[in-house]
Amino acid sequence: MAEAYELSEKAAEPEDERCRALQPAFLEKASDVIISSIERVFFQIGKLNGRFPIVAVAVGLVFFGLSATGYMKFEEDTEQTKLWTPESAPSVHDSKLAQQWFPTQARISRLIVSHAENVLTKELLLEAFTLDDSIKNFTVDDRGETKRWEDVCFKTGPLCLETSLLEIWSYDRMTLQSDEDILHTINSASLSPVTNAPIDVESLMGGVEKNDDGEVVTAKALAMTYFISSDTIESDASALQEDWEQEFLDTCENGLQNLQVNYFATKSFGDIGGGAIRGDLPFLIVGYLLVTLFLSITLGMFNCRDQKVYIAIIGLACIVMSYGVSVGLTSWMGFKAGPLNSILPFLLLGIGVDDMFVFVAAWDNLPVGEHETMAERVAHMTKHAGVSILITSLTDIMAFGIGATTEIPALRSFCVFAAMGILGIFFLTLFFFVGCFVFDQKRAASNRNACCFCYNHGDDYEPSKCSTTPLSTRFFDKVLSRFLGCTAVKITVIICAASLFGVSTYGVTQIRQDFDPTWFIPSGNYFDDYLKIDRQYFPKGGESAYVYFGKIDYYLDRQILLDLRDDMANVEKVATTSPDFWMTSFQAYVGATDWNTMTEDNFYTRLQTFLTTGGGKYNGDINVNWTDTNPKISSSRMSFVFVKMEDSTERIEAMDSVRDVIEKLPYNEDDCFVFTPEMLSWDGDKVIQHELLRNVILACVCVFVVCLLLIANILTCLYVLVCVVATLVDVTGILYFWGVTINTVSAIMLVLAIGLAVDYAAHIGHVFMICTGPLDLRVRRTLREIGSAVFNGGFSTFLAFIPLAASQSFVFFTFFQAFFLVCIFGLFHGLIFLPVVLSLIGPPPYLSAVRDQKKDTPVRATSYVVNGEKATEVTVNGAQNGDPPAYAESEK
């Protein structure tokens, strides 16, 4: 017996009409207005590009040319205090006052000579003397004048400042040769025969072994430090200083016969650290070549007519020009380029390629036989692809715009450059790329060869069916979509996503904050070798710091200052015996009785005597003009040493604890503060975690708002946001297991990750909203139309970054780690997890999509089950058709 049932008109779109109630009516109408308006704008732009492609190309070139004029104002910022420290940080203010009161006018060149057994033999010490003589006797040219060590050295009085064990022999070879008991000389040395100041010989030796009496018996390394004069520690080195340091490095590189020599100079950090980034530029070239090859294969077909090698090159040209747009526009805005800008070409490559795939996919998905003229076909391509890349471009720009509000100048500058680069990609893709694409399609329409335009294959040329079948599209249509349609697979995907999220969440809770500037030094160079030897033989203790005092009343407040010394010694992160204050030694010099009764005049009289006798070592810690009739201390300082700290969290706690002690004093910030140059980095570390959390939250909010305005559906926007957040959590959590810490570089990578993660999910969400029919069918159509474009975009990004796996640069390798994970997890959530969610609880399509479909689909569909076989009768405008367009795929 035949069993029959009838589907009502609503049954043609059952889930659509049922789910539409989930979205407020006003948003439904707003969605229709917004999407229709934007599509009309892009339709008209596409139509004009299709009619006048040469104009489209010209518009893109003019835009690039005008933007590139900003190169005239291009500047780079290399000053570390202006790059990594928040402008409002206390250390910025403190460093200026500290430099003003106690100028640091020396640059350091340092070497370590070492021996596997013992360096404290006369033979080896004489070799060290040989190297010392070579350093002091080489010459450099200074505008026609010959300069030696004594002409460039930093002097304290008449003497050049240097530290070395050789000082106990007065830097005289003959004195060493005549020394009959070297170890006795070393163990008995307490005063320098050169300066008559106390000398700590053990600090100049590494790998020291002592006997039972505490005397030095052997040492495996000696440190020799040379100080050359500099105007200020923050200024760039002069040509003379650079030349002397280079000659120092060259001399040390020649080495010694029996001693290992490791060395560095002040210029080494910039040379090696910056050179690591510049040296990795070949990886950029390899990445671009890989992407070019991949684009050539995936954008076109495997036949003589439909290849798209030149389109691939044009696409990469758009990315290169977008970098020029970025630099030009940002320079016009007054921003300076920072060291992180070297990763910008990789970022633009990853985002720009994705936009190209979206346009080509939109072209390939146009129905055959419709929109016969080129202008109409280009208009419909731009209508769909334009909205899609507008969504991702705006979300990316907003994400970087949020990042540009950071307090860290290097991060702010990079985010502005990145935002302008994405704007350039959007504009150049919309005009320059599309214009060139139209020319290429006209060539293909006339059956001209894809590589040699002048050769025409003739009107009867028909490429083989195999060569015109896009395998990736068939995979997403016939394999992946059907695989994801299985209930068991859907459950497995959700379980896997939840498990991954759980494991990653644990990693997020465990990841620690830490940063060391030496991470910028790659391995396999003389500076890295020096750092390893230095850590081996001269393990660093805590950082040295000072408490600075300005024009306070040192006489009346002497007891407050004495108490401060004790308060600093009681700070947990300060070495108890380290605070060294001239006021404490001066009190001991004066005596307790006189200390409490002496007058102010007597205070200064006795202080002057103290500084010329037993307290001479404090002369560099007090600024006072003794020639005045009524001398006053204009500034002074107290030194102390932090305990050794393991990571940035401990350093920040230490910095805050000593600042808390200073804030309790009755002085303002201009009269009393604590400072060490390392605090410039610590203040940057202090805000980075807060800045990262703020930027991520605000960027995610912006992603949702922009998607809501352009996708205009609450559920879809929420799903896209879930994918972005899940990707970000997964990336951060796995980075913890990969050994990455939270620092300025990784924080930038995580902000960038939001931009890329949006691309993978937003394209799927948007196309799903313009597809009609049952949920599973809409997912299948979505993956068929945009799945390959999203995958190709993600995989091309992966190809661009994969060469960086071999990079020795900390910045580039961290970049590889982050974006490798973004590609993996972004594609998983965009192409696997999101389609599964949409197939289960997806929202209805746009009203405009429903209207467009009703023009070509049945008004009424009736299904019957007869003798166990399903049959369909469709009435279209009063006519019947056995295979309705709306259900053709579902019936199959």
C-alpha cells in the first residue's frame, strides 16, 4: 500500500523558517538592509571593473603611488627605551634624571680568556698580556687622525678605566715576569697598584678553586673589560667608537695560541640581534616562492588555457605593494618603524593570499550559463567575494586598531603598520587584482595560451575534463561534507574540540611571563659563544640598582636617610648586606656623639674631609660644588643589589617592593626614586600581561561587533567568535607546552592570531548565510563554494611561515611557532568544527538569499513514498518538474 505525505510551502525551507524566530525581527530587517546595501555597492564596483579593467588597474596603481610617497618621511626607531617601555612608565622619567645627575658616558668591550685546566700560570698570563697589548696598540682612523686606546678610553682622572687581573701587576709585562709567586700576589692583593683603590680579584676570575685556607689555587677564566668614552649611554655610537669596537672584535677574533678567547662589544647586540632578523630575509624569499608555486597550482587548472601563473604573480605583487602602502601611509601619519616590522611581509602574505582565493572561488562558483557578459560575471563575483573580504579586513583592522592603543611603542607602531597594510591589501585586491583577473579571463575566453598570450589554440580547443576539475572543490563537496554529515563524526568532532580546549586551558593557566633581551641573540656566533662562557664561569647574581636623591635637606633628614638603608636591606628581593650608602659610612666616620650634635656647617665640613680620606670611594655617588660659599648636595645615590631572580614575575615584584619603600618617604618623584637600566625592560614586562588581556578582549569584542554589522546574524557571529576564542586558547595553551612565555613578542603574535583566526571562520559563516535549504545541504554547499578557498588560504599561510622553522632569530622562530598553530587550529575550527555546529544549530539564511532562490526554485514541493521508493513532484509557476533545483543535490 502506498504511503504518502505532502510538504507545505514552508517545508521547502523547514529549518530556515523555524529558526528565524530566534533572531529579533528588527535585526532581521537590519540584516537585510545592511547586506543588500553592501552587496549592491560591491556589485556596482565589480560591474565597473568588468567593463573598464584598465581603469581598475590604474586606480590600484594610483592608490599605491600616492601612498608610497610617504617614504619621504620614513624613519626607524632603534632606541630601546623608546621601543619596549611604556611612555608613562616611572623608569622613563627616572632614567632621564639619573642620566642628568650621574651621566653614564662609557661603552663596554669585554673579553674572557679561558683554559680547560688553569689560567693562573705565568705562561698563560703572559699570553693574556699579549692580547692586552694588541688591544691597546691597534689604531683607528678618525677623520685623518690616528687614534689608540688612550685616545678613546673613558678616563677617571688621568687614567683609562679598565678592569682585569693584570691590574695587580700594574699592566706591566716585566712586573709579571719577575713575580716569583703569582698565587701569593693574587691572594694578597687588596689595593690596586694603579689606582690605590680597593680591588676584588675574585670577581675578575671564573671557575675558581680554593684550598682549605680559602686561598685561590686555580681559575679557569679571566675577564678583561675596557671602557671607551661616549657622550651618553642612550646616544648612537660615533664612527670612531664603532671603528674602535670593530677593531677590538677583529683583534679578539684572531685568538691566542693556548687560551680560548670569547668577546663582545657594545655594538655586538645591535649587530648580532638586528643581523639575525636581516639574515633571515632569505626565508622570506623562500616563503614567497613556495606561495607563488602553490598559487600557480591551485588558482588555475592543469591545461594550457586555464593556468593562472601570471595571476599568482599579480597576487603577490598586490601583497608587495600593500607593504609599500603600509609604510607610506603610516609614515605620513608620523609613526616610526620598529624592529618588529620585519615580520610584516609574512603577515601580509598570509592575509592577502586568503583574499585572492576568495575572489577566485567566487568566480568558479558562478552558475554556468548565467551572467553572460564579462561585466555581469565580475559584478556577481565581486558582490559575494567583496562582502566576504570586507568582513575579514575590517575585523583584522579593528583588532590591530585595538593593539595600537597599547602603551608599548614598538607594539603600537607595528599594529598601525599592520592595519594600514591590510587596508592596502583590501583596496589593491578589489581593484588592481580584479582588473588584472578580468584581462586574464578575457584571454582565456579567446582560447589564448596562459603563458604565451600571442598563441591562440583556436575555437575548437577543448581542454580535457580531468584538467578542468578542481580536485580540492570535489574533496570538500563529495568527501569532507558527507563525512561531517555523519552523526558519529559530528559527536567525535565536538568531543575532540572540547578535549583540545580543556588541555589548552590548562596550558593557558600555567604559562608564565618571562623575557630576556639575550633571547634576541641567535646561536652560532661569537656573541652567543661569549654569553655561554660568561654564564659558565661568571654566573650572574642579582641586578645592581641605586636609590637616587635630589635637592633634599640632607642635614635635617639624615636620620630618615639612615633608616632608609635599613628598610632597603629588609626588602625580600634585596640582598641583605648589599645596600651601600655614603651616609651610613659617614655616620660611622663622625661617631654617634658628634652625629647628633653637629651643626649644618660642620656637617658639610666633615663630609668634605670624609670624601678626601676614608670615604673616597663615594665621590662618584655625591654631587656637591665645594667652591660655593655655602655648599649643598645637589644629588646623591645609594647602591644596592637585588637577589638573583628567575623570571619577569619575580623582577616585577622586586621592582614594586623597592618602589613601595621609596613612596613612604616624604619626597616627591623628582627628589627620590629607585632606578637601574633593567627597570626600563621590567616596566614593559609589568604592563604586557595586562595589555595582552585587554587587547585580546577588546579585539574579540570588535570581531563580534564587525561580524554582527556585516554578517548581521547573532548566532553566526557568536559561532565565529567561539571559533576565534577557541583558536586563541588552543594556540596559547600549546605554546606553553612548546616552551614559549608571555612577553612582548609572543603578545604581538597572539594579537595577530586573532586576525588570522577570524578569516577562517568568518568566510564559512558568511557563505553559510547566503545558502538556502536544509542545514546539512547548506553546510555542503558552503564547503563546496568556499571550503577550498579557506583551506588554500590557510595552507598558503603555512607555506609562507614554514621556512622560519629553521630561523635562528627569536622573533622569527616565535612567529613560526604561533602561526603554525594558528593555521592548524584555525583551519580545524573553521572547516571542521564550525560546519558541524552549523549543521546542528545553524541560523536561517539571509532574506535576500531566500528571495534570490525563489526566483529559480519551486513554490511547492510534494514528496511521495511509493512502494518503498521516493518520488518528487514539483510545481514551478504552475509547471511540474521531476528534479527541483532546490533539492537536486539532496535527492542525489
